[in-house]
Amino acid sequence: MGTGFALAAPLLAGAQPDGFRGLRARTGTAQLRGPDGGVTPIRGFEGAVPGPVLRVKRGEELKVRLVNELVTDTGIHWHGARVPNAMDGVVGLTQATVGPGESFDYRFTPPDAGTFWYHASSRSIEDRALYGLLIVDEVEQIDVDRDLAVIFDAWTLGADGNVDKDGVASFTVNGRNALDIPVVTNERVRLRILNAARNQLITVRLDRHAATVMAIDGQPAEPFAARDGRITLGPGNRADLFVDTTLAPGSIAPVFVGSDGREVPLARFVYSVAPPLRSAPKGNPKPLPANPLPERMNFAAAIKLELALDDPRHRAPPGAFGRPLFTTVPRATVQIGFKNPTDHAHAIHLHGHSARLLDALDDGWKPYWLDTILAPPQRTTRIALVADNRGKWLIESQVLGGESGIRAWFEIT
């Protein structure tokens, strides 16, 4: 099986004299079916999928120069990161398109530590390989022995290996068909998991390993156990898991990935035959350091609206945007009900903000933050947020198993 990649120092390849890190959108190939399965032509950052891991410490500025070597327009959206509006990468709403042969400088200081990702403004089938991971490290030292990224994806490939919406479905992990995760008995591993699939829900299950969920969509959560070592992620969702490797030296344990009732062993923990790292596993982990998100919301004075996920008014072609859903001054509390009268679930992505998922029967909320929300069919899913990031912010949905859903936006003046 192929090896994974550890997250240590920032990747400096492509660094410019002015401190920018060059990131080229260009053509390339990927071995999505493994080393013996031929190659798949892609358009990726640095010609690869996933693209380079970008890493910065919270409070430090990230400077990335996008260079477009493709024959089509592009841009970068920093998924989940609460960036300044001009850096959000929504072509036609927050920035001009980056045409062939052009470049664009993205620079911002992330306010939150956590696991985020970046991808092309368009998530069309042609551009779906244009993505990579953005890691914002905590200022504090985190009590783990190993920090690893695990990026799952779902592809449909034709017999020639090309991406084909009518092809055979297959999963990948870190751009390959298999992944070995090297571990030592009694160490603690931080797994940063991303579901990079364009329109597919996935379930990840760790065999014979307990997992503690430490963060969801980049934001720290009150630690809780993943039941049966299992976690479900919609397209674009991330989860940080702490896993204590308690099996005997020399053990091998699979990591299963499933969707639509099918489950395959896509990765595995491979234990060294060396003695345990310590005499016993670590104790219960303490929560990750908090990010500067609001502790309270004023529901009594909240802006309240409902957004139907089948509303044709919000199905404008790419690059076209109608009137805003609402305009508000900063720090207003907003409650949005996503009404899904269809027979398909939608994954809804909220730009520039994190939101609480509200309980169905009262005004309480779930004990975690989200920027990508799953809206089941035939139900209304409600969220609440504090609109505190000035600018024009997109709300977009993706039909699971289908094409793009709605595109709406709101403005904070």
C-alpha cells in the first residue's frame, strides 16, 4: 500500500522572493487506480491531486500567488477559513476571474487554528481535482505524537482512466487507491480527515481503534467518542480525530470507507515491530484551544429567513448573482432554515462564517460549529450564526449524487 504524508514544516517549494508561495493551476496526471492502474489526466494545483499542503501558524500571514497555467479561468476558495471577503475567491462576487496566463495574490491572516482546505472556485467535473489542504496550527503545543492528513475522495472513471460522470465509481485516499499509516504501539495520532468528494457522503470506520472527535470543520469541539470508531462526513466536511494506537507491535488494522451501503478497506494502520512508545496509552485528551467564535447569540433580535433548496431564483448560471438574501450591519445574529422539499440530501456550504446547527424542537444548538451543513431530504435544517465578517458571502449547495444546487448570498456592510 502507498504511504501517507505527515504534516510537519510548511511546504516551501515554489516560494517567491517577496515571500509569496507560488501555486500553479496546471495539467498533470494522477494514479487514482493505483500504480498498476494507469494514469488519469487531471487539472490540479502543481499538476497533482491533492495539491500541496499549505501550512501556517494561527496569527501568521499566509501569502499564496495563484498562477493560472490552464486554458480556462480559475480562482481559489479557502473552504472554511474566515478570510477577508476580497480573498474568498468567488469569481464574479468577490474577485475578478484569473484568466489563462494570469496570476492573483491571496494574502490573509487566519483567525482560527484548524483543518481547512482550498479548491478551485468551480467544482465542475473538469476542475474537481483542483484542491489541497490548508492547515492552520495552534500556537500552543498539542499533545500528539504524529499529525497526519487523510483526504478521501470519490471518482467515476472511464475504462481509459479519464474522469467520466458515467464511469465506474472508486474511492481514493491522498490521491491513490490505498494508504499505509505507520504507527507505533501506544502513540497518539491526530488524523485530519477531509471528504473532498464533489457530491458524495462518506463514512469512515477505524477497525479496532477508538477515536475521539476533537474538531469538526476546523473548529474545536467538546471531545466526544466516535461511536464504533465511525464518523460520517458530507462533501467538504472535515474532522480532527485523536486515535490512540493500542494494538500489539506488528499489528495491521484497516480503515474502511463507505457510501451507499458499500464499504471498502482503503487505508490501514501498520504497526512497527518496535517496542511501545510508552508503557500505557495517554489519558483522555483535553479540548483543543478555542478559536475566537461567539459564545452567545441574540435569538430574540435575530434576522430569520427560510431558503428553499429547490428555488429556481437561486439557480443562476456560474458567475451570475442576483439580489442579496439580506443586508445587515456586523455582528447581527442570523437564523436560516434550509427547506429541502426534494428527495435528495444537499450539502450546503456557508462562506466566511461558521454556524451552529440548531436543534429541531427548540432554540438550543449542537455542541460544534460547521461551515458545511448536511440538509436531509423532506426536512428543514436550521442554523444560526453571527454575521461579523464584512463583505458579500455566498451560500451554495451541492445535491448529493447530483449536480450543483442553489447559489445565494448575503451582505454585511
